[in-house]
Amino acid sequence: MNHIWTVLCQRSAIDFENNLVSIFNCVEELGIVMDKKNVSAPALVIPVELQLVSFWTVKDATRENKLEFKGELVDPSGKTIKEFTNDFTVAKDILRFRNRTNIQGFPVTVPGRYYFRMSQREEKKDDFVVVAELPLDVNISYKLLEDQKRK
């Protein structure tokens, strides 16, 4: 299987009559406003729903193919803070394949550039190979939210 592209978005939809995919609200940056009183909070999870939508092509459609991939969320320091794996069997005579991965909540350790790293394991191989890295910039601004309520 060949990885062609992956997009990070808020949601996608597939029209089953004509097999077209629509991708809505592509995400490349998140802005967070935090209460200044919580500056020392170690980590937080932003309650956001995201999707990774990927498109793959099949190298050999004369047989059944297996797609095994791993996704990692890497923080600005290079630490993997979330990981998921999935595998699919793609039927014989199928030339291309799309998959959608839902992500519930986004863990944040520090402001900066995060990466969704997509890796694939080739059939009959032991190691995963990185096929895409999607950047997501996280900006955090601090305000006294208690004072905002009084205004």
C-alpha cells in the first residue's frame, strides 16, 4: 500500500452514492485561552473532536492487501503523548483505500508545534516507516478569566 495523503480536519463525510469524500474545517492551528491562575497546570486535554483522513493506493490489486498503520501525537519536545494503531484488510481488485481516524480530545503539554506522525508497516516487515508528519501549532494565551466575567 502506498500512502498518498493525510489531512487533519474537524470532520469529513462520504457520499455513498458516488463515493466522494468531503473534508470540512482543515486544522493547522489551535488557539487556547487559559486562566492565569492555572499557569502551573502540568497538562490539559482540549475537548475537541478531530479526524485524520488518509488516502492510500494498492500496489497489487490481484490479491488481498493488509494495511497496518500507527499514529502518534508528538509534542514540541519530541515526546510521544498519544499513540494508536489500526489495521485493515483491503479486498482483492480494490485499487485505492481511504480511512478516517476519530480523535477525541487533544492533550497539550506546552505551547508550540505538535505533529501527528503517521507510520505504516509493510507486509512481512517488522518496523513501521513514517509516511507523513502533520504539524499542528498550539498557541496558548493567559488571561484572568475571573476578571473577564465581571466586565
